[in-house]
Amino acid sequence: MITPLRGDLSLLTLRNIYCAKFQSLIRCGIILWGGEIESVRVLNIQKRVLLAIKGLNKRKSCRLIFKELNVLTVTALYIFEVLCYIKKKNYLQRHLDMYKHNTRRKCDFHVSSCNTSLLKTTKEFFPNVRDRMKMNISINPNFIAMVTWHGRARAYLHRFRLIDNATCPCNKEDQTIDNLIHQCTLIHTNRELLKKNVQQSGNWPASKQELITQHLRSFLIFTKSINFDEL
């Protein structure tokens, strides 16, 4: 699109076309994917578009072109959008907001430590990536939430301060994936059906890996039957 127009339009007009047709797509949801390794591919495409605007060889450096056209790289756009989102939602806290100690670091931003429990949950279901790639699973949103612990369980939502507490409405303990599979009384009927199907060819309770490798169909039915909106 850019190359045929380069001889008839000014550099400013080409830049405006870039912003309307390309940069607008980049910014769409960049907060969610901008930190992934695949963003490098988008950056390479961005460089090729800018080189086409300038009519330069694809092996030329784009460092000065970004400055000349006043364009942010994909990485810079990601950082910018994240900072704008944090400022808008007022998520950043300083140490003085959390502690009363009069230290020289009290005005620094408080950074939460990384929690790898999400990855640990998925690995318990799928210990081997190659085995997972060989499986043809008809997934549903609830299944994804269960095997990744992303987005539906109250313990996960509470971790991001989206709800006030993580306690399951059955009032036993925090609503985690283990709690939903083995303990929550609100889905007792769903669990009993899963338990019955598992016991036909195995033992209950079954491990997360066994639910996937030996009882996948029953586990898919169980996850799909859960109404998270009522939990």
C-alpha cells in the first residue's frame, strides 16, 4: 500500500497513513501482548513499513527514521500504553502508602514480587509440552480458566484486587483450582458426576495430569458445567 503511493504523496501524508492503518492496529490490545516474544515479529514488520515510506533498502537501520518521523517503536508503544493504563487506574503505590517507616526509599514505587503459581498450575495438568501438542482438545473458556488459573477463580481475581476477598462462597477456604475440583460444596453434583466417571477406570481423587491424560472427556464436561457467575 505504501510503496505505490510514495511517489505521489508527501512524507507527512505517508506518515498519517501509517498512523491510521498500521499504528492503530498495533495499539489495539498491546497491553496484553506487548510483553510477549512474538512482539519482535511485529517490530520487524513495523521497520519494513517505515523503510517503505522512506524508500530505503530493507537492510538499512531504522533508528534515525523513527526519530525523523516521530514514531514510537512497538516496545515504546507498549511501555507508553502500560504507563497510561496504570496512571488511569491508579494502580501504582509508593512505599509510604503501605508502611509508616520513615526511610529514604519511602517515595519509591512498591513492586510486588513475581508469583509463579500460575505456571505451576498449568504444568501440573500438562507436564510435557510435546504431549500437549499431540492432543486434540475441544477447549472451552472454563477449561482454560481451570488449567491456567487465569480469570475465573476468586483467588485469582482477588490477587489483582478485582474482588474484596478470595474465600469461596461455600465458606471453606480460598477458591482455588484444587478447591473447585475437590472441595467446593456448591458444585457437589458436578463433582460427583466427574468422580463417578473417573472411578469407572481409575481412582478418586485423581491427579491433575490423570484428569487430562485418562479422563479428559469427563473433565471437560465437569469444567463446562461450572457456572462461575454463581460462585
